Amino acid sequence: MKRSYSGPMPAGRVSPAPLFLLYTALMPHPLAHAVEIVTTVLAVAGMGYFLAALVAAWVFLHHRRAPRAEFAPGVSILKSLKGLDSGMMDAFRSHCRQNYAGEFELLFGVASLDDPAVAAVQQLQAEFPRRAIRLVECPQRLGANGKVSTLAQLAAHAQHDFVLIDDSDITVSPHYLERVMCCFAMETVGLVTALYRGRGYGTLPSRLEALGIATDFQAGVLLSKMIEGGLHYGLGSTLAVRREALKNAGGFLPLVDHLADDYELGARVARAGYRVELSAEVVETGVPAYGWRGFFDHQLRWLRTVRDARPWGYAGLIFTHGLGWALLNVLASGLSPVSLWLLGLSFFLRLAQAMTVGAEVLGDHEVLSNLWLLPLRDAIAMGLWVAGFAGNTIVWRGERFVLKDGKLKKSESAG
């Protein structure tokens, strides 16, 4: 039985637009009422999430202002390279310009000396002749994850008791090593990681991804740290680790088939009995100038990786889409005053969270100018979250894989 209502509008309701008339005409009354209730509950829960993320950001800011211990051990920085990325040379130079009291070296690993990145490393050696910079050929392919295969071979050449891994496009401040390595002053700390912001390059999808990194993903990291009493995983922006902790966690070899090697390394160090610490430092990564296809492939890869690593956490992302649920509630309730009030409050809290985490915690100067894209970004993110449940296939570096239990397997449908 379809609902057909031609009487006067209930008190307190605004006359709906044609879209809402179609909705009320086609939606069975009990189902329409259920959708209204569910979206109301989820919109309110989403506002609770925004408030909790704000609290987590304030807690992090408070701890970041605390005095830091003085500790500057020797550290080997390992970088796995494949090809040339935009802004890579500037990222390399930022690592060479460190105000660090201890010794450090930079080790660059390539699968082949024919790789275009070799010329970039040689240029860096010429620009910084006093820095310990070495290029190492790592020809063995030990698993599906080429980055970890290179790191496993590169680690054998490291001279110091601490190793630090970050991606080739990570740009850091002159105080990067100082702020990361001082966390190891506590002997219980086995691994240190860092928040990061994205730098978009021109295209709308690139800007949307950078906005999501600053206003959504990093907020989730801060909230998980507060709720779980610390971090229990690592972020690929920075993975600094004690050799002893790395050894007790099994080293790099068990990770050669894992996609989320950063997450898994941090998790294994935590399970080995060490603390995972979040540094006060915030680094910057470049977001490629995606087209829409590349953007969707990358977002789905990230989402399905999270779902595989933290299934309950992924399901809990339902509460992070508060603005999307508030918009759906407006539709489900036929523009009721309560739904409009919920939408306004949700939007206000979402903006507050975005500005606090993105602008204040991360120092992302692009956030404020891109805030007008937030509703579009959140709507797309909500749809992608749903799509993340629809399979285990991902696209990585142009190849199609099946992801299961954190490990990669070449898809049989890859053509």
C-alpha cells in the first residue's frame, strides 16, 4: 500500500518542494517514519562525534605545549624510492636541513639503478656534500609490497640504533628529527609516528582529498588516541623505531605482503610490549593532481584497507558522517523545523572541528579557503564509505589486487 496524502500539512511543517512531494508519495508511511527516526539518531550521534573530536584536538594541543625532553640519538632515515614524484627534491632537501644535535644519515633504496630517482639522489649528494647520504640498490622482490621489500634490504645498511621511515614526498620542518626523536627519551617507547597534512595540486579531487586528510582522517587519529589510551598503530608519514623494538616485532620481512605496512608495524610493536607515541611534529605530503578515477581508486583503497585492519572501527565510521545524516534527515522529515535545526547545528560543529584540527593542530593553510567544499567532500565520503563494504578489490600503482587479512594477492581479473 502506497501512501497518498492530500490533506493539510501538519502544524510546524514547511510546505515541501517537488522533490519532497515525490518522496512522500512513493515512500510507505512506516518506512518513511523509520528513515526519519534513524537519520535523526545518526545526525545526533554525528554531532557527538564532532564534539568528541574537538575535545581530542584540544587535549593534543595541550600536551604539545608541554616541555620536551632532550634526547638526540643517532638515527638512520630510510627511504624507498620508485620513480619521481612532484615536489620530491624539496622533500629530500627538507630532511638535509635539520637542526639536530645527534648524528643522522639518509639511505635511499631503489630496486634498480635505472630508476629515475637515482639522478635525484645524486643531485642531493652534490647539493649537501657534508651530509651522510647513500644510495643502495635493493634488487630483490620479497613480496607484493615493493616498498617494504626495499626497506627490508635497506635496513641492513643502517648504522644507527634507531631507524626512521617516511615516504619520498614527505616534507618536514628543520625541527623534525628533534621533535620525533626526543620521544624516545622514555625507554618504554618503541615507535614514534606523526600527523600529516596534505598539499593539493590544482584539481578538484586533489583538493577534496587534502581537505579530507586535514578535517576527517587526522581527527579520527586524535580521537582514537584519546579513547584507546594511546596509539596502537603507525602512520606512514613517519615511522621512527628502536632497532630492539623492530627486532622483537618481527622486523620488516613479515610485512612484505601487507598493504597497510605502516599500520601493521605500529600494531606489532605495540603487541611486543612497547608504547607507540604521537610526536608533536606535523609533516606535509603531496596529494597528486588526481582525476576522478584516480581519486575514487585511492579512496577505496584506503577505506578497504581500514576495513580490513579495523573492521569494527570501520563500521563505527557511520557516526563520523554527521553532516550527511543531517542532510538526509531534512529530506526524510519533509523540511521539518527540527531537522533544519539539526542540520544547522551539525554544520556548525563540523566547521568547528575542521578548523580546529585542520588549521590549528595541523597548520594546514589550505583548509580555510577550501571550507566551502566541505559539504561536497562529506557527501562523497559517505558514498565511498558504503562502497567500501562492497568488495575486497583495490587498485594500487595501476595493478588490481585482492586484500584479505591485510595481505595483497594479485587479482585474477587483472588484465
